[in-house]
Amino acid sequence: MTQLLRRAATGPVQVSAALAALTVAALGAGWVLPWLLLGLTAGYALSGSA
Amino acid sequence: MLSSPVWRDCSRIYFTAGLVAGGLAISALAVVLGSLVRPVMPPALGAGLIAAVAVFVLAGECGLHRVRLPHRRAQVPSTVIAAGGQAGALRFGFEMGSGVRTHMPSNLPYLPLMVVLLVSTWPTALVAGLGFGLGRAAMALGRHYSGDGGWWDGQWQRHERLLRITLTMAAVLLTAVITFR
């Protein structure tokens, strides 16, 4: 169960989906969230370099 | 990298701090360089350049071309890690977080770089840099805390194309919001 929860919170598919959902939520937000998410998505996209 | 001494115990904290510091440093450099360009560049030209980079990056991630923008074609040198426990972890994180001296399997970081260069202010640039460092850390921390690095790698490799396109589309959408709002 713990392992399932860990995977649900940390898996690349789940994290990418969360970033995509946050992006949609950020469309009507102030300036901080869009800029933060722009950096986050670009940083996370380099996952393959690990 | 993730099985190296950098990724053990408290070195993890220094590595993560280095990632964030690297992201902040490269965004600070970009906003300073951008301050030389922004005053003389018409806003429409800046927006056009950003749009062109966005299309180029998205096309690449969708497999329409294989052009890679300039980047180092190797990982951060192992001599950096050999520099020592916490200092080595901090420096290794900094170099990965700045993206200057590490392999980049995607052109996507060039998109926020262009946005920071052409339309940012100091606060927005630093927030983007913070996000970049945290994004890199999220990958490393996620893999570590998944408890099964092999599973994490398998997930990434199995869905890599879809994940890259999803993240790129999100970045393009955010770029449009930031640039044209």
C-alpha cells in the first residue's frame, strides 16, 4: 500500500499530469504561478538526463 | 548519477540546494543579458521570436525534426562529484541546475530562457529560475522517493514521448499566457 502511494505521488506520469493540470489552473492566475510552472515544466522535462 | 555518492543521506539536501541555486543563477544571467536587448527590441519582434522558438521546440518534441540546440553532449564531469561529499553535491547540483555544463535531452529549456531574456523582470525571472531548479529536483527526488528507481526509469522510458509532448505543450501554453497577456 505504501509503495503504491509512493508511486502515485512520485511517478513521472503522475507528476507530468499534475503539472499539466496546474498549467490549466494557472491560466487565470496571477503572475507567480505561470512563471513558476514554466520553469518547473522545463526542468522536469530534462528527466531523461538522469 | 542517481546512484552516485551525491545522492546519499544529507548530500541530497546540498544537491537539491545546488539545483535551485543553478536555476536562479542562470535566470539571473539571462535577465541581465536581456536588459541589454529588451530596450531596443520592439515588443512585437520579441513576441515573434518567442513564438518561433515555441513552434521549433514543440515540433522537435513531436518528432518533426531532430535538431538539437547547443548543449554539452555529456553529463557533468565525474570530477565534480569527486570534489567531496557536501561541496561536491552542491556543485554537482549547481551545474545540473544551471544546465550549462550538462547533457540536455530536450530543447524545451530554451523556451523559458527566451521568455526570460525577452519579456521578464527580475522577480519573474527568479521565479522561473526557482521553478527550473525545483523541476530538476522533482525528477531526482521523485525517483528516489518512489522507492524503486528501476520502476521509475521504466515508467519514464515507456511514456517518454507522451510525457515530453505533454510538458512541452504545457510550457508553450504558459509561454503564450506570459507573453501575450
